Amino acid sequence: MSIADNIKRLKNETDTIKVQLVAVSKTKPEEEIMEAYNAGQRVFGENMVQELMDKYEHLPKDIEWHLIGHLQSNKVKYIAPFISMIQSVDSLKLLQEIDKHAQKHNRVIDCLLQVYIADEETKYGLGFDEAIELLRSEEFAALKNVRIRGLMGIATNTGNEKQIKEEFYELKTFFDGIKLSFFRKENSFDTLSMGMSSDYKIAIEQGSNMVRLGSTIFGQRVIKN
């Protein structure tokens, strides 16, 4: 199936249940992104700041760009003028840096706290206790140019569906608790981003309302020797 066909099929699947589709376009050429764009896709996710900046320069300005990979504090200034959402906030220090640069551009930048749920040491993210500590801190309360829209998590890369299901269930339960404890009066805290190409159906079952899909849209990456 073509990229356009994949987008249409997935949008039919996700729009009816109010799940936001983020097309993960990292490493993808601009022509392929434009094929998805012309099929109606507007939200794209990138991992690397330099690649994201290049694509932002060349592609339509109504694209909503999400940074979904690990973000170093010293790179925030490059994307602060235009980024729609930073999904991978994993420290107070990073949040403070985003706030500082958002203020310079007179913007409020939407962010998700990335919570560590996987049984893998290679993943980034806040522990459950660390996320609560961050939200309780005076430093967080002082930030005026970031808006926490919700949480993001990446499940363990495993074929064990029961484990994946449990990890997503834990994050959804945590999301509900955070909403009640810290954001009860804020309708903007509404996003639970979990699920990638290999596990997005399980994620949706467990309450995800934003999925990040790459190979399901663009096909498998070709490894060049």
C-alpha cells in the first residue's frame, strides 16, 4: 500500500475513536512526508533537532511538528520558535530551558512528561515518583511559558503482549491520578501519548489518545550497508 493509502486507512481507524495520529517522519525524505501531507496528515514527529529544523524550513508551515526523541537542553533554542509539542520532557532542567526560550519568543510551548515504563535501561523518562516531585516543586510552579498537556511513555520492545499491556495500563492509571491531583481544573491536560507501530493497538485499548507511527505509514526502514 502507498503512504497515502496507509494514512487514509489509519485516519479512518483513529479519527472515529478520537486518537491523534502522529506520523513519525525521522529519516524520511521530504517527498514521502509530502505524500502523507497531501493525504491529509498534519502532525509529524521527529527525533533529531537538526533534521527537524531542515524539514521545517522546506515543508509547509501548517505542519505541526512534535519532538519525540531525547532532547538536550542546549538544543531547545533551535526549535523553540516553531515547535508544536515536545513529547520527551524528562527533567525539570529541560522544562526550565524550554520555558526560558518560549518566553524569548513570546510563546507557550506544549509539553508531555516522558515517564519511564519500560523494562529496559536504554529508555529515557521520569520515574513515577520523579514526575510527582517535579509537579509539586516550586520551580515548576514558577514556569509560565510551558503547558503540560499530558504524559508520554514507551513500552518495552518485546513480543510479550501481556507485559506491554501492563506497562500501558500502569501509565494510564498514573495519568488519571496526575490529572486528579494536579490538573483537575485544567482541560488542557488531555493527552496520553503511548503506542508505536508495533504496539499501538494495545496502547489504544489501554487508553492512549495519541499514537506515534512510523513504519505503519512509511514502511520499514531500508538499512544501507
